[in-house]
Amino acid sequence: MPDTPTQPLPQPPALGEAERLARAQAFAAQLSRRRTVRDYAPTPVPREVIEACLRAGASAPSGANQQPWHFVAIADADMKRRIREAAETEERDFYERRAPDEWLAALAPLGTDADKPFLEIAPWLIAVFYERTGPEADGRKAKRYYPHESTGIAPGHAHAHAQPDGLPQRPAGPAAPRGALPAAGGGPPRARLPRAGD
Ligand SMILES: Cc1cc2nc3c(=O)[nH]c(=O)nc-3n(C[C@H](O)[C@H](O)[C@H](O)COP(=O)(O)O)c2cc1C
């Protein structure tokens, strides 16, 4: 074994088979109630609730435990407006020029278009970045392993946490806000949310 400090996992609760099954079914039922929401009320959500959801995201597994993700939580009205403008510019280009007919046909039943008013109405926007390389403790740039997969799982954990807390959400693929944050003067910060036990 490597010379890395370890800590014992807490003992899992001793469950009978019926209880184990009931818990598994309850969790599946809870997750199956999650839905993508495309219309929001501007009801404020405390920052601590968002942080708890992101901590759930940061608890995800990652290739070589490199945690190659950055979450940026945005509540500032001016920044949300600039993100909406940049995203709508990008989306108009997508819907009117870049999108192949096949992709538009796949989207048609969802009724999505280039207008994104919810980007200003929702109390929080969470931008998720992945990194291909990242700084090591000694300042070297090191390659990240499975950054896409790891950064796909992390928001899933955050989503799973958010929905039971009654927070509606809408994931967006990279096509939506590509370039929006840099254009709006943002970008991933270098801070990490520690995982429990880290
Ligand atoms: C990677 C990814 C990208 C998505 N991109 C968009 C998007 O750009 N716009 C949108 O309205 N929904 C987007 N969605 C939401 C899907 O349309 C939605 O998950 C799907 O229709 C199933 O609906 P449900 O989430 O309510 O179960 C995206 C979902 C994922 C996982």
C-alpha cells in the first residue's frame, strides 16, 4: 500500500433485506421525480443551500481522484444578464445556422429555442467547468485523467441533491453557454470545495 494516510469507513448500518430493498426503492423513486425545468420563479434560494448541493457534487468520484471540475455559482444580476446575452447569441447561431436538421428534429418535441429568459430569472446559475490539465501542489501542470466523465458525474450528484431539496434545475449542454462566461469576464476560480474527509 502507498504511504498515504487513510481513515476507516464508518460502519454501514446493519439492515435487513426488506429494509435494504425499501431504501433502494425510495431512493430510486426520489430520483425518478427529478425533471428538467425551463421556467422559473425568482424566489431567492439561500447561498448555503446552493453550497450544500455543490458539496454533494464535489463528493463525486473522479479519475485518479483529481476532481477536475469547477463549479461557479452566480447570483449577481448583472453577470446573469451578460451570461444570458452571450448564451442567446450563441444559441441563435446554433438554431439558425450550425445545428444539423437531425439535431433540430431531436429537440423539436422539447420546444426549446434560442430565448433564455430564465438565465436572468433563476436565482442562481451554476456554471460547470472541467479541466484538461491542472496545477499540482508543486505548481507543475499535470494532465487530468477522465476529465469529461468525472465532470459529468459531479453535477449529477449535485442534481440528485437539489431536486429532493425542492430546487428545480435545467442542465444545458456546452452548446448553450459556450464562451459565455469568458465573454462576461468570468472563468473558473481556482478554489476547491473540500470533500468530506479531505
Ligand atoms: C448534457 C445535457 C445537456 C442538456 N442540454 C439542454 C439544453 O441545452 N436545453 C434544455 O432545455 N435542456 C437540456 N437538457 C435537458 C434534457 O433535455 C432533459 O434532461 C431530457 O429532455 C429529459 O427530461 P428530464 O430531465 O425532465 O427527465 C440537457 C441535459 C443534459 C444531460
